[in-house]
Amino acid sequence: AQTVTQSQPEMSVQEAETVTLSCTYDTSESDYYLFWYKQPPSRQMILVIRQEAYKQQNATENRFSVNFQKAAKSFSLKISDSQLGDAAMYFCAYRRRDNYGQNFVFGPGTRLSVLP
Amino acid sequence: NAGVTQTPKFQVLKTGQSMTLQCAQDMNHEYMSWYRQDPGMGLRLIHYSVGAGITDQGEVPNGYNVSRSTTEDFPLRLLSAAPSQTSVYFCASSYGGGAIRGPQHFGDGTRLSIL
């Protein structure tokens, strides 16, 4: 079964600095999606960024970017110019194929604190 | 746009009681799913559906039932609540149809406590 690992349960960053959250996954498939979701204290799940496995170019959304290393099965999230509003739980997720065509697997999450 | 609507937002039950968590989406998504979120464990899939009339078990299905009579609705039923089912529950939906497309859209979650 596919698994998603986030090895950093907690991280902290100074406001305006850069932080990188790690994610690794295990799969034998070549066609899949990867996502980072943000969960602030409001409990909402907010999509931050997505990456299609067949695209070699790393996805970027404003201050958020990923480092996608397909061979290494690594998908890290970089947050530049960190802001207080970035403080949240961050979940890495993998969308895979199964008998019905798709399913999602989430990592355990990394809690990010932003220090003023 | 309403997106994914979950009700209720909070619920307290006694052990042995039954209840239904409601989930509705207005995006015509084929794929819908229920997760539970527990500290340190991320989101674990309970049940999912790839279309009306089709459901399947996820990682932690025991104690829960689902049905999908329409594209829009995907209720989750707790048959006989147990303290181990105390958790935050999320409903989500996305495009499906056998092609991997796009992210899931989540409801706001239900915090459920079983006494």
C-alpha cells in the first residue's frame, strides 16, 4: 500500500524567513498527483499547491513552491517570506489509482509555528 | 458557491447512540469520501464513493456505514457510537471517473465526542 511520510512533526520559522517541510512517499506507479494542504486553527483544509507527477517542472504558487524529486519520491514544500498567517498544520497527500480509479493518502502532518 | 457542506459542526453522543453526519456538494463531483482526523495520524479514509450507488471501504471502515443515492449527498452513519470514534470528521469531494484530476474539496469538519 502506498504511504506518505512527513518526518517533521513540528517546525518553527521566524517571520519573513524561509522554511522547508519534508514529504516522502512510496509508490510503484508513474502517474499520480501530489498535494500540500494547509489546516489552520479554523480546521478548514485548504489546498496550497499541487504537482502532477509527469511534469518535471516544480509547481509554484506565490510564496509557496515545491521541490519534486520523482526518482527519490520526495515532495518538499518551501514557504518563502513566512507570514504569521502561515502558522498551521500542513499535510502532504498523494492521489493514486486503485481498483476504482483514484484514492488519496495523507501524511501525518507537520505543525508549523511562525515566530514574530 | 457552497462547495462541500457538512452538518453538524459539533456533536456529543453517548456510547451506544447512533447518528448520521450529513455531507452535500454542489460541484457535480463523482468522487466523495469521509475521513477521520486524530492527533498525530493525519486523515484516515473511512469510506468513499466513485458515483451514485457505488461505495467502498477505506482504511478504517468498522463502525461506520455510508450510502450514495444521489451524486450530491454522501451521509456517514455511526451505528453504535463508541468512545474510540471521538474524532474530527471530514467529508471531501473531487472529480473522478477513472481519471486522476484535481484536488479534493473539503467540508469544514464535524467535531464528534462520544461519552
